[in-house]
Amino acid sequence: MSTVATETEQSIEELMQGLGDAAQAAARELAYTPTEKKNDALLAAAQAIRSQTADILAANARDMSSAEQRGLSSALLDRLKLNEDRIEGMATGLEQIAALDDPVGAVMDEWSRPNKLQISRVRVPLGVIGIIYESRPNVTADAGALCLKAGNAAILRGGTEAYHSNHAIMACLADGLAAADLPAAAIQLVPTQDREAVGAMLRMAGTIDVVVPRGGRSLVERVQNEARVPVFAHLDGICHTYIHAAADLERARAIALNAKMRRTGICGAMETLIIDRDVLSTHLTPIVDDLVEAGCELRGDAEACAADSRIKPASEEDWGTEYLDAILSVKTVAGIDEAMDHIAAYGSAHTEAIVTEDAEAAARFLNEVGSAILMHNTSTQFADGGEFGMGAEIGISTGKLHARGPVGVEQLTSFKYVVRGEGQVRP
Amino acid sequence: MSTVATETEQSIEELMQGLGDAAQAAARELAYTPTEKKNDALLAAAQAIRSQTADILAANARDMSSAEQRGLSSALLDRLKLNEDRIEGMATGLEQIAALDDPVGAVMDEWSRPNKLQISRVRVPLGVIGIIYESRPNVTADAGALCLKAGNAAILRGGTEAYHSNHAIMACLADGLAAADLPAAAIQLVPTQDREAVGAMLRMAGTIDVVVPRGGRSLVERVQNEARVPVFAHLDGICHTYIHAAADLERARAIALNAKMRRTGICGAMETLIIDRDVLSTHLTPIVDDLVEAGCELRGDAEACAADSRIKPASEEDWGTEYLDAILSVKTVAGIDEAMDHIAAYGSAHTEAIVTEDAEAAARFLNEVGSAILMHNTSTQFADGGEFGMGAEIGISTGKLHARGPVGVEQLTSFKYVVRGEGQVRP
């Protein structure tokens, strides 16, 4: 390694440690900042976004122009693009987060001991949260605001292609913080686009309490592999819908069509349909009718292909693939045990649904499948913090620790124990 | 690296992965094993421990004899030593864990949505828990039982010096599992003493869900540094007791003496006394009287030394030292802000107490200090799962994620969302 590279890396480590130290100092203050002050900052930031719409659009135009010059895909350009509607959406989003209940300080549980000690468990912020994201500039506002509402300091590291847009949005958040007299380091945007800054964040155990990656599989995979800091994330959303032998056909059709085709690119979209052999001849073709009409490609095992010629043979790889597209794999099983075995072998512990009128089968499925979200007679596309009534979410976690399922404002908190005595000593 | 070394390492990786795969299969079954069956296994294991007392004592005698030959310290020999009382204590411990409420399946929260979806959050086991411990053979029974009660599979890696004792105790746990017809892999003892087995456990992300180290600072530090798997642990317990200007003197004396001297070797023992300058002349000497009489050495800042000649000068290192011994550092402050700054700078986020009759000062301290456990007018030695009424604990965590404070049977669980519908699809 050359001396120059070493110096650059060191200075990025130092830069990031400086952000981290400032974030920690801010977090200590935010931990006991009253709700109103945090809301004032959010509402002032929303106003700043509205009044600085022209600046944000100009910054975004610079990003769009370099992205077009670099020949980025139209999907990426669409994610990067801001317009007045999308900017108003950011402002409204901040106001919605201001309207959420403040989780901090809530007493989660309290009890007293025979020796009269009063013990309570109280919600506190997590501390410092790092967000690593890609091309969507709105994440700057959403993620910064959610962290702030839960009393956390945020270190935001957006994508290079959204550099100017993110800075313009960050300026509005900074205005909001200043208006409420909150520390500027409560929300910080990493000022360098050097990729090493991401590596530095992932090594900042003891300074950053948790990292949330927002983006595609390769970003999440890098973060999960490299992080020495806890991560809230899901790598894949290989969601299954299991059409049980006692499924009502009309429900099965509506649920399968919605779970696959409402939006194919979200993590809660169904990727594999599992169907009981007993209803293969009655249920499969009507379901396939709807899906094919909606433009879906189907890949199945030998029995599924034999039952409906529109299904093409699936490879072993298909069962473990998150298509995020209008493609569905179809697996035939002998019954619920085989269905659950398939999910255990190929699933990603995100969301699985059973369609059945048999309460006992539903109870077994909901009880025995180990994924973060289990559903009965409904669409996996409901796997979403907003749909769960949790308000805005920063992502969905398939990890088993701390935050599981939708990660909203409450999931961005920790807790502490408060013990009140009157001079008790331990015998 | 020689070919031989590579082969050895590979075979240990393979051995450990084999244990991990078996544990995962067992965990899938344990996740929905009824409470009674788990309790039957625990009660049968308790009986097996009683009936195999002679075998356990013989195995322990072999361990003690090699430990003595190797010249291990008397403290370590004491931790390793089993006798009939300690063996009966293990059996009773298993029965107490059987008597705890089963956390699995408990509905933590439930609500319904405007679209009539019924959502609930249900406790589930974490999965596979790795325990890495040192010389105390009773951890084999305690940790295995706590994991089993919470529906988890356990992989136990005890200290080399307790090899035969651990295997004799494991045989009793295996008898208990067999009696209740539970999978043998529900509790597994790592069969090799190769240190590489620990490294392999720490890398088994995706197989082991969480690792709990039980032992001294060097073990915990190694685990925290090397683990690619989440860890529940505390590195240090640098606990503070702050004698506020409005402290009642008699309470302050009793609490300080108890917090330091009841047992000096536990993580909840006070290591630093912080005292307000305003009460230095009235409160310090009586507190020091008690401590010196009980055999405590004192090290303080210049003001504390000037106030009481029995206090010797502290070095900078003292403020960050967990003595685990009859030594106390004494810090003088101008008031609550300086006290909280000192705790933020030198504390380990474990347990801190304030002694004061001023409700406002107490409220500020409990609210603003960020440690896992905050106390008012009581002894830090109460920082313990049993004293909190949580039953047996596997340790105390100072991490902010998932399990914080005492880690008991409930903290060894995760949760999942269950969504019940009647055919709803997402618009």
C-alpha cells in the first residue's frame, strides 16, 4: 500500500471518527430532549424543504445531468429524480413523523419487589444510527427525521449520484435543527464520497450503535459482511404463499394475484407459490389464469408444469431467488409439513402466508414457521410498517435481535432499568 | 500455514458446523415444543444430577487433580470445585428454571387495523445460543437449562480445566432431554478442547444466533473482538455511586458500604464513589470510617485526599478500573453535571446510583444518565436478575440492542408478527 493511500485512509478514518464523536455528544443531549423540541425541528425542516424547493430542484438537476452523462439506467434515474410532488412528499413525511407518538421515556413495564424496590423499564434512544443508502434522495429526510424523533443522532451516507440533492435536503434539516436550538450534529451527512467512508462507518463499533443499509442486495450484503457494528436489514425477501388443501379458491386467487403483482419490486412481494397436491387440479389453473393475464411468467416443478402448460420448468436456483419482477416459482407439496420444510430450506425469514379455511392448519403454520411475519388468508404485500400502523419505517429486518419486521420509530429505541429505593441495601 | 494445520482447522470448522446444523434442527422443533415437555426435561435432568452425584464428584476430582498439578490459583480451584452442596444447588437451580413462566408464545402486543387485519406480536425463541465459559462447571447446567426453557438450542463450550465435570453434568442434561423425548442436540457440549473451536463458534453467523461469554475480562474481550455473531455481554462493571449534596448521611453510609463491600467481586459492585464538594466535609469521613473498618483501600482526587488522610492519591487509570476487589476510587465534583460527565467519560454503562433526598436531582440523574441500570437511594449490588425478580440470569448485558441489563429467560427470546386476515389484499 502506498503512503498516499495510507494517509488518505487515515484521514477518512479521522474524519469519520470526528463525525462519530460529534454524533455521540449530540446523542447524549437528544436522549433527554423534550418531544416538542424534536417536533419543532421536524416541522421547521418541513417548512425549509418547501421554501427551498427551487434550490433542491437545482441541486437535483445537477445530479440528474451527471447521471445521464454517465449513462445510468432509467430505473436508477427514476429513483434519483425529484420534482415538486416528491419534494412536497418529503415535507409531508416530516410532518407525519412529527405527529407520531414519541417513544422515548415511555414506561414499558414496572413492578415492585418484596423489599419495596420499585423497578421500571423505560424506553431510551439507541444512540447513534448510521444510514447507508443509494440513489433515493428522500431517504436523507425520512431517515434523518425518524432517527431524530426517536432521540438518536444520525450519520447519513447517501449515494454518490445523489450528492447535490442530499446536500440541499440536508441544508433544510440543518435549518430545522437550528430553529429548535438542537445540536447540528444531531443529523450529519458524510461530506465525502470516498467509498472508504462506508468501510469506516462499518468499523465504528462503540461509536455507531446500529447501521441501517437502504438499497439493493449488493449494498446490504457488503454491509452485513463487513460490519463490526450491529445491522438492521434484510438481505432477501423470498416470500411464500402456501395454498393449503382447504383454501377457498376465490380467496386464493385474489391473494396470489395481489401478493405477486400489486408491486413486484418490493421485499414483501411473493416469489414462490406453494400448492397442495390435493388442490393442484382445481386451484392452480385459475390462479395461473390471473397471473398470466397480469403479465407474470411462471416456473414450476414437474407436477406444476404437468398441471398447467403455461408453467415452464424451474431450476434449483429458482427456489432461492428473489425475482423482484413479474416471475413466480410454483412448488407442489404433499401437505403442510412439506410446505414448511420448503420454506425452512429456501426462505429468507421475511414473510410467509397460508391460505386455508382450516383453522388447525393455519394455527400450525403461524406457530411453527420461524419467519419475521406470518400471515393467514391475506397478501404478503401487507408486510410494511405503514400497513402495520407503525407509521414510517426505515426498513424491514429479518434478523432475530432487537428489531424484527418493520423498523419504525419505536424499533429505533433501546431501554434502561430505573430502580427507586429508600435506602435498601442487599443482604 | 502448514497443510496439517489447515486440515485440523477445517475439521474443527466442520465439527462445529455439524454441531450447529444439529442445533438448528433441534431449535426448529424446540420452537413449538409445549412448556410441559421442556419442564419434564429440566426436572428429569435435576433428578439425574442427584442420582449421578457420585459420578459428577469423581469427574470433578479428576479435573481438580490436574488443575492442582498444573498449579492453578486457589481462586480458580475454588470455582472449579464441586461438592454435594454445589451439586444439589445445580439440581435445585434446574427446578427453579422449570418453575419460571414460559416466555414462548406469549402475546406481547395485539391490535387491529382499519382494514380488519388482526396483528399480534408473539414471543418466539432466539434459535441457537452459544455459551462460552471458563472454570465453573455449574454453568453447564444453568445455561443449558435457561436456553432450553426459552425454546433455544444451546451449544456449550466450557473451560478445559472443567472438561470431565462438564461432561458428567452434560450426561445428566442428556438424560433429561431423552426422558422428555426431546432432541439430543437441544443441548450440546463442544467435544473438543481445541481453542480453535471458540473461533469457529464466533464465526458461525447464520447458524448461531447469539453468543454469551461467561467469564473474565479477557474472555469477554476476545469474544467481542472476534465475534461475527451478536454477543450479549458486559466487558466491565465500573459502577458509580454519587453522593449528592442533598444525600441523607445515614443512607449514604449504608448504601456506600453495601455497594462496595457486600461482595467486591461481582460486576454490580461500586468501583467509584462520586461526592459533591458541598458535603465533602460532612459526609466523606463517616463513609470512609465504615469502608476502612471493612478493609477497603481508598484512592481519591486531591480534594478527597485533603479531606481524609486515609485516602491515597488516585491515578488517571483508577477512574477507568474495575477493581473487583476491596479498593474504591473517590471523585469530588461541583454538582450533578460534573458527576454525570465523569460517569459518561469513565463508566461502562452498567449500573450507577444517586443518593439524594432531592427529587429533582434524582429525576435528572435517572433520566439523563445512559447506563443500563440507574438507581436512586439504593445499592448497586441489586443489579442482578434474581434481585429484579426475573429468575435466573445468564449474565448482564451493557449492549443497547435486544437484551440490556440482566439476561434472563425472557431476554433469550425474539418475537414474530402474526397477521390474520379474511382475504384482504393490499390496494
